[in-house]
Amino acid sequence: MPEEIYSQMMKELSEGKYVFTGELEPKKAGNVNEPIAAARDLIGLVTACNVTDNPQSFAYVNSMAASYKIQAETGMECVYQLRCSDRNRMALLSDVLGAGTLGLKNILALAGDHVALGDTPDAMSVFDLDSTTLIYMIRKIVDEGKDLAGNEIEDPPKLHVGGAAAPGAAYLKAEVAKVKRKINVGVEFLQTQVVYYTDILDKFFDELGKVDVPILVGIFPAKSYGAAKFFDEYVAGVDVPPEYLANLKKTKEVKDKEERKAEVDRVNIEFFTDFLEYLKGTPSAGCHMMAVGYPRIIGPLKKVME
Amino acid sequence: MIAQEQKPMEEILGFLDGKKNVVVVGCGGCATFYHTGDKKAVDEMAEKLEKEGKGVTKISMPLGMSACDTEKIAIFLQKKRNEVENCDAILLMSCGDGVQVAADYVDEEMGLAKNVYPANDALGLVGGGPTKFHETCQSCGMCELGKTAGICPLTACGKGLMNGPCGGVRVDDKCEIDPEKDCAWVKIYKRMEKLGELDKFEEMRAPHEWSKMKRPRLFELKDPMGMMDMMGAMMNYNTVSGYMSMMFAKKPEEQKEEKKE
């Protein structure tokens, strides 16, 4: 655990509380009204919210600007996602300093998807740094007040840096070694990619062994069959269970909109109650609920953990 | 070698639109190996251009005579000086290096203002063969292979990560960007495992020093290879005999069978 605590999320994690985080997605728009409204819905339900940075390489509102606006207007603490795909080390440094200036306290350092997978495939992918070297750079900025080239930084920002882990990675041994590498360079919290299968998570925790860094396990209660199907087909390293998908598909037969919503909630509560019960017995320190556009499910699911 | 393929004929004809007399120049280097600038390729190109009503002068360069080598291409361009002087365009059947070396020579040494067009697209420095090649080195000026079990992640990883793998490795260890390509970092892991050096995998590799790749890069060779050196290298007894014995040597499995008998 870090010696100095700058954010509420890290405070709760260091106190051993089981922490819930949510996820907010800025859009391709000239405003962040939608994630601000979603953040308001999540106040009191989660400790902090990740604000995505061009997810799946679809170019949206800058995540630092969105994080700042959301935090300032709603009071929701943000986990500012920052990916290496679109910026070189200079731009990343500027963004980290900018985030500190705007009062952001948590950064999730990501490599990011290749731009070829997104909506601007002709762009040049950058990857001057990777997730590990970005974590290393942020720790150097915060702890030593220096950038990668050794230049001094006046009044360095006070913030925490997290990293991602992919328990469902096809080649788990290499993924676990990479996670250990992130731990070696000073990552302060880890959030996992979405997991649906308990045996996948068991294997990941077994392979990783005991670590001092808190790990929040990612879950994705889908607000519709389409959302779950998209995750299954397009998100690397995630398999959605066919029976859960089939149950969501059945909800499409319900004609009444409100009844259909209730049925989707029932399917999610049924599936995730078992999963969250299981999570209690794992070394996880919290749960990252990627229920984008689906805040009403978080309350009922949280109850399971109480 | 620099892999390459010929551009679509429509694109080439686009360059040559309105140009009546064309000098088509081949290349005895990589372009000969990839059949994009050997004598046959030059002949075929000339035939196609003649069918389009153009007057064509052919310049083929024999194996070993590369268009990117100023001394060599100078010999061939000077031999056809009249045709070069009177042409409307020059078409280089080489990589972009050959095109630019030729253009500079024609402009600065021959004192002629001529459009020099590319017939090929260069596809990178590749290794492998005889039929399948893969890009292995991007000549970045700061070789990282000593830290990555001899596999360059800057080139072989779709994202060029120095500390992979990313979270997108496919179930068959292929790359998330292209299912045809292997994940470089899974390969690096497996090779380090074989070498008993997995502890190195967990170490962070520092960000790559791109300062070594300030373009355009200039390079000076203090002791250049002259024509006589080249002849000597080609005639070197050990090289020739070594090459011949390798060509005609029995394959390992044939040797095994002989032993059994």
C-alpha cells in the first residue's frame, strides 16, 4: 500500500474496505452531459468511476477533460484512464501534469487498443511507452519529481497510478509475468478486464500468488443482449458465457419495455449474485463494475456483498 | 532484404500519362530477388508500355548491381546517356532507395531535369524465405534484440510494445490486430522459457531510444568497397567452395539414412 494517500479510493482500499468502482464513457460529442448524468446516478453506490480514454480506439471526448468536468460538477472521484496508443511520452507527461493540475487523483495507465480496431483506422498508433513504462514514468513524476529524461518537475502532482490485468488472457503465464512487472515498477492498484468465469479468476490468482497490490475484479452486467454480444465478439480476452447470453437473448421476446428491463435486471442479478458471492472468497479487494449506461443494476448487486 | 511488389499498372500509367519516351531501369539487388526489377520484369514492363504506345529504352542491371548504389547505377545510366537525355520520364523498378539515388544522379551529376517514377512499393526489411517472408528489423539504430531473446518487439509486435504482451492475445497466440500474425511477446516468453531466462521477462525494458532514429539518417563508411574489393569478395575461394559444397551437400536426413545402411 502507498505511504501517502491522495484519493478516497486508495484510502478505502488501504483501510481494507471492499471497494466498488464504476465506469463512465465520454462520447463523440462536444459535451459530457451523458457521463455527468450517469455519475450523478452512481453517487453513493461506488467510490470512484473510471473515465474511459478512447475505448476500443473509438475517438471520443478527451478523458482528462471529461474526468475534470465530472469530478467538478458531481463530486464523483474519477479514475482517469490514459492510454499510450495515441500519445508519445512527452504528451503523456503533459497529460499527467495536467491531470494533477486539475485535481485528478487516480490514473489508470493503459497501453490501449491498436487504432486499427477503432473508428479511425488510418491513424498512426503511437505506443512510444507501454503500460509498464507509463506506470514507471508516473511513479517517477510523483515520487521523485522527475520525468523520464531526468528533468526536474516543480511541485509534482500527487496522484495514484493503477494498471490493468487480463485474467482471461489466452497465454496466462505471460500475462501474469507482465502484471508482476507492473507491480515491480510500482503500480498501486490493479483493475482486471471483465471476467465471467470463476475458474478463470481462480487460475489467475493462483498463478499470480500473494501480492500487496489491491486488485479490483472487472464485471460487466450488460443492459441488453446486444451489449453482451458486442463484448463477446469484439473485446479481446473476454468470453461471455453462452447460457448468460441466451438468457439475455430471451428478454428480447418481452414486448413491454418496462417488463423487458425488469427481466434483463433479473437475468443479471441471478448471474452476478453467484459471481459476487464467489468473489467474497477470492483475494480481490474490490469490484470494478463496467455497467456503462446501466446504473440501476449496481445497487441490487452491491447488496450481495453487504 | 527489402521486400517489394510492383505497383498496380494503372498507377504506373498514371505517372506516365502524356510521357512519350520512357527509360525503364531495373535493379540487380533486392528487386531482382523479388522479381520486381530483374531482366524479365524490365522486359515485361517495356512490352506493356509499348502496347500503350510509348517508346521504351530498357536498362537491366545484373545481379549484384543495385540501383541504390550510385557508382553502379551511374555506369548504366551513362551507357544510355542519349536515351536518358531525350526521354520524358524514367521508371525505376526498384525500392524507393533506387528511385531516389537515380533521381539525384540524373539531376546533380548528369545535369538533367527528369521525372523519376517508382514502379514498386517497398514493403520493409524482411527475413525468411524461400517463399514466405516477415518483417524483422526496422533499422531503428538502437538494437534491442539482446533484451528480448532475439525477437524485435518494436517490429514483430503489432503495437511495438517494449513490455508486452498486451491483453489482446488470441487463443491461438495470435495478434489481436491480425489473426494471421503471431503474438511477438508470447514468442519472446516461450523462447526465454527455453533459455531458462524467464526472470528477464519480468524485468521492465526501458522505453526505446528513438533519438537514434533522427531522419533522414546519414552514414559515412570510411573504407568503402570498391569494384575490385567486390570482385575479390565474389571470387574468394573459401566463399565459392563453401557455397558450392553447401549447395550440393546431402540433407541431414539423407546423411542419417546413409549411416543406418
